[in-house]
Amino acid sequence: MKCPSCSFAVNDSVDRCPACGFHLEDLGKRIANLPRKRGWLIDAADAVEEEYANRLYRYLIDFNTRTGIEFYVLTLPDAGGVKPEEFVFYFLNHHRIGGERHKGLVLALFEKEKTIACEVGYSLEDALSDDAARDILSRDAAPRLSQGERGAALYSAVELLGDILAHGRSRFKRFLGRLGLLFRKGVGA
């Protein structure tokens, strides 16, 4: 994972970022109203239409059963006084999403900031890096969000991210290939 303060690559075994001294507890003190870890879908902003809420919940349960990966989706009124990227980083680490190895992912929609952010646990980053996940969100989910399709945007993002995590990096390359980005981005064949 990347340090939310300076973007230096850190893992969860380090108390402080070696580059800037950032400590996870410092971030936690700045976040207002951190939701409890309850259920795979935490719709605190009441942003997901019932049809999509049911589809998301069923998908996330099935995904965990098939893969053993913890995948949480949150909607929040705001990022609680921090950047959305900092919030998902803290939520994943504070709640130990994915256990000791952080075999998990957190995807969150922030209403006030009108953005979607995610954090990939470090044991999954070989299949899906944080940068690759952000690329998927900006190309697939963000346009749907701008059209007000919150449930559809989240469901599509969950399916794409889940497909990559379940089947490996080749699925990300297929996603980029569909967009005609495979060689422009230097990902390779």
C-alpha cells in the first residue's frame, strides 16, 4: 500500500512510514464517524438503489465464498475530514480487512466529494495494484457516477475488480485491451 501522506510504498508491518514518519494512528484521530465493519455493503449515505444493493450484497457474499477475499463496499456522506484515499486506507487497516495478510479490498463512494476510491490489501497487489484499481474506477465507474448512476457504477466496479482478483492480472490486461489502452499504457501483451 502507499502511505496516504507521501505515497511511499509501505506495508502494514511498519508502524511509521520510513519516508515521512506518518503513523496510522495520526490519521485515525482526524477521521470523524468511521463506520463499524458490519456486512459487506455499508450504505451509510443511503446512496444505492434497492435493486443494486441486493445485487451487490449477493455478489460480495458469493465472491468471498469463492475466493476467500474480503471485499467491502461503502457509501458515505463524506470522507470524515480526510481525503477519500486516506479514508479507505485507514478503514482497510483499522478493521484489518482480509486478516493478517490484508487479503481484502475496500471500495467507497463519497457523496460530498462526488468521488469513488479504493484500497487494495497488500497480499492482492500482485493481481491488482492500487493504481490499476484507480484506473478502472476512473474509466468505468466515474462516468456512471457523473450521470447519477451510483448503484450501477458501484456494481460495475465491483464486478470488474472482483473479476481481476479472482482470475489474475490477465483480466486487467483484457480490460485495457477493450479500451484500446494496452500498448499505449505500456502494460504489454
